[in-house]
Amino acid sequence: MAFDKSLDKELFGDTAEFETTRLRVSVFSYNDGTPKLQISRENRNMDSGDWTFAKMGRLTKAELEAIIPFIERAKEKL
């Protein structure tokens, strides 16, 4: 079965933006299934200013402190 974007519902989402990167904490439920937490990273292209998807990788202390409140609020949707 192929992924169908129309069946993927975002139950929660919030974004922390920094100078060159942003982190998004979301809760999604696919086809009314079990809600799951997703943390994603996007990096800003310094030439064009566009945001591009990047591997999550490691977090700095500032990044972690910024998203912990989002994770706490996301827990209520799980």
C-alpha cells in the first residue's frame, strides 16, 4: 500500500526557528491510526533563503530547550 498524503492528519504542530535552521515538532495520525510524534529539521540555504529538509541529527542545548515545551504539549495528543 502506497502512502496517501490525504490520510495523514496533523493533530499538533509547532516550530522553533533559529538563524539557519528550524525544528518542527508534530503529531500525526495516518488513516486514523495511532498518533505518532515527529521531529523534523529544515536548513536555510544562505544563497536563496529557501528552506530545505535535512536529517534530524544532533541537537544543540538551545535547540533542545526550545522544543521541550512543544514535546510536552504534543504528549497530550498521543
